[in-house]
Amino acid sequence: MPVAHAVAAGMGGMRAAGDLVARLQMAKGMRLAAAKTYVAGRLGVAERDLSDCAAMQEARAEHGLGQIYEGEAPHAFDPSPLEAKANISRLLDLPINCITRLDARRGA
Amino acid sequence: MEPQIVTRMADGTLTEMTRSEIRRDLEDGVQEAVRRAKVEPLEADELDHLLEIFASPARFTAVDIGDEVMLSFDGTGAPQFDRIGGLLLYEQCLAADSLELFHQDYSYKAVKTLVPHEQMAMKHAQERLTIPVHYGSQPDLGRYSEPDGPCQNWSMLLPELRIDEARAAQEQAVELAVDDMVHVAEALWEVGADGINFDTAGAAGDADLLATLRAVETLRARHPDMGIMIGMAAERVLGAHGQLTYKGTRIAGQWPAGQQKLVEEAGATIYGPAVNVNTGRSGAWNTSRALALVKPCCAAAGIPVHMNVGMGVGGVPMHTVPPIDAVSRVSKACVDVLRLDGL
């Protein structure tokens, strides 16, 4: 069932920019249209690109936001999940809880 | 004679209906919502669009490019994997936009006794996953009643017409539940959770929802940055107590439009309405009814609205393996008609 919803109507998660829009909704209570506009603006892409995995995999690689690990294309030198989230936090100007706490522990 | 179209009942079984029969079911579903909840009916062009969706012979359907919405989940994972492996499956393979770490005993009262272990799991999840991971469980107020909890069992008191005692027991349970929910939520937030989900809020009636709203209010005051999701249990809040209010509004009897206002007032960041299916009716009937009930809160909401479209809600068949033809039709119907923020 999750697959059916994802294919029918989902933004694609990390395949595209779904997780970025999700962060704005969850953390700020931002409605979809506003969240898409904000994320597209910060990424420098068109709003239609946000659910386009072809466009977004390039954007994610460029900004270090994390990519899907496909068997044909491993990304050994891509940021780790924590690094990616730090980059996401900076790009979206949005505190991410685990990164904020990590920085506090490291005295950053 | 009209040709038969393959469609689904809300118990998941295949059936055949003519185009006219599907249209009639769509209209009947809307009228049922209008009759019960006094909502406005769907517009004619919306019904026309739903007819095209449900009368289509396609095995699968989808929204238009550019209309995609955020998908939030409860209970992400699979029994074939360990907990973190299950979350990775959803992130890497199932295109989830967000995830929920949860315990199988899906109750804040139960989780309270395991919090340190849930904290460890969340810590590992945050290290291995990139997309947002919130923690979720249920208020589950009934657990606070005998024999599982310390309060008198109001489900047994009510049939005996011991109304005052039943109300007092629920009020006592509310206090205990608020403490537990706040404790667990803060513990998981402390280790880096991206937010908290209160699932099936209102399942035990108005006291259950009141406990949730008060917990959210407390959390919001203490943690301005916390993401908080409230997902409902049903389309109407049962009045198991009947006299409880939240900030002057009676909780019992609230439909989605009223629920959304309460949830937003408490300080949540996402509201998830739930409309239970009638398994004896078609998917079309159930979906049109659900859309009519939820439509009033979508335009008015100040926070995202994520329709619950899991098993048995929102028009999705009540079946352990919901058929993709039915699920995809519900997805498209919800997005196209409601213009909501997520599913």
C-alpha cells in the first residue's frame, strides 16, 4: 500500500525533494504550496523539479543533500546521512534537531 | 445496456458496476456526509472528475505531474526487517518523504516503560537516515482503565448508568495520559527526533482527544521547534464523557472541520483527518463521502492537512493487502479534489 500511494501521488522522498518539503511541513506547519515555493527557491530550481527525480538527483549531489544508494551507482564519497542533514539544515535555514544537538555536543 | 466496469468494494473485493451505478454511489456517498455532518456537497465538476477516476478501466492511476504531495507515515517498517532496516527500506526503496519510528506495542503508556531503548533506536535512526524521522504512538486512553490501568473502567460504568463515576474515571485517565505523552515525546526529542506523532487521537472518545491536545499544548510551550502531528481515529469524536471542552469548545461530536481547529489551536504542525470506511459499500461511495467530510477543513486550515489513507480509512479498502487500483484511485481523488498538503 505505501508503494501505491508513493507512486500515485508522492513527491518521491530522497529520489527527489520530498523529504525537504516534508521538513518544512513538519517543523514549521507550512502548507504544501508555500513549502514547495520555499524549497524550490532555496535550491534554485523550478517547483516542478521538486518531484522530478532526474532533476533532483543532480541538485542533491551538487548541494550534498544525500542520494539513493543504487546498485549501479554507489556514492561512496557522498555525504553521510548526518552530513547531508547538516547541509539540508544550512540550505533550508531550518534547524534540524539531531544536527543542533550534535553541534552542541561537539561545541560547534 | 451499459457495460460493466470492474471496481472495488471497501472490503477489497472486486465487483462490477455500470457507469451510472458508480455515479449514483458517488452522489449517495456525498449525500450521506451532508446528512450526517451538515457539510456542503461536492461541486458537480468534482463529482464528474471522481466519476472519471472510478469508472476508468486502468489498473493504476496517479496525480498529474506537478501535483504531488508529501507522504507522511505511521508505523514505517516491515516485519521482515529489523527496525532501522525497515526505516531504510522505506527511505531508499519506497520513496517515503518522512518516517516514523515506533514500538510494536503502539501506546504511549506502554512505551513509557521502554523509553531509554526507544531513545537508542531513535539515535541510531538519526545517524543512518537522511529523511525526517519522527516518533509515534497512540494516546490509547483505554489503557489507563482497569484491568490495564489504575482508573475505573468507564466502558463498564457507562452501561450501568454510573455516569458521574465514568466521567471522573476518564478525567483521572486524562491527567495520567498527558504526563506519559509529554514524558515520552520529550525523551525522544532530546535524542534528536524530528517530531512526534499522536496517532488515532480520540480513539477512546473526547477524553482521549483532550489528553492529546493538552499534551501538545504543553510540548509546544516548552519546545517551539518541535514538529507535532495529530492523526485522528475517526471522522467524529465520540462523547464517551460528553462534557469535556478545550479552550471553550466542546470536543464531543466534532467532525473534521472542528477537529482541525482544535488541533491547530493546541499547537500541532500537521493535522490528519480519518474517515472510516463502510465495508458494505463501494470504494467510490466511501471516497466521495470522505472527501465531502474533509473538504471544509482544507481551505481553512493554517497547518498542513494530511488525509489518513491507510487500511480502512479515507476510502482505502479495509484489507491487509489493499489493492493498488483502489489505493491509487483514493490518492488521486484526495489530491485532485481536496488540494490537500499530504497523505
